[in-house]
Amino acid sequence: MKNLRQVNAIAENQHLPFAESGLTVIYGDNGSGKSGYSRVLKRACRARDQFEAIYPNANLPGGKVAAAEAVFEIAVNGETQDVHWVNGAAAPPELSSIAIFDSRCARAYLPTAKTTSHMSRMGWTSLRGWRKSVGS
């Protein structure tokens, strides 16, 4: 995932790499951008929880606020290509095979509120087979 714009205070032109296979875990200090990346991933891909708002970059002047967007570098039939996502528009179909799971998504699978009280408050996101060829 790269070139995020209008996502929290994440600097533009950042690149967040993912493993070609297996599991990718996103972690970091408070305020490092985990939630912003997670919200974009959940909206652009498949996730049980897509209700958290994606906040614009509060550090930009008011006239420069626009919809959040990102570019996903994916492999389709062995060919690398960029897929552009814009918040509020239909998610690119190439991203529909990517499942996103974080602590908010976990709540959708838990049977009672009592169960959720035992969950860690740490936020995390995982992706399986991120770079797995899409469309094959």
C-alpha cells in the first residue's frame, strides 16, 4: 500500500510493504498510523467491520481536504500493477480476495459482551496472502 492521501496525519508518499505469503502484522507506537492504515485496508478490501471513519489530514489547510485515497501494488497473473482506491467509491474488485482482521473485526465473531472484556486493547491488523496472485 502506498501513496496514501488525506488519511489522518500519515505523510503522503509512504509505502507499507506486505509479505508475499503468510501473515502480515502491523504494529507500532501510539500515533504512528496503525489505525489510519487499518481503516483504509478495511474499506478497500474485505472486513467484517467497516464502520470507523477515515479522518482527513488535520495538518492540511481546510481548502485542501478531499476524499482519502491510496494505491495498492498487487500481482495479477504474475504481473505487478497499481490499483487506485478512493474512499466513498466502489472498492476495486482486485482487492476483494484480501481479508482484513483487526480487534474491531474480532467483535463480530464473539458471542457476548462478556467475551469482549477479555480481549486485549491492542489494535492489530493482519492480511493473509497479500501478494498472492489475484485473478488466478
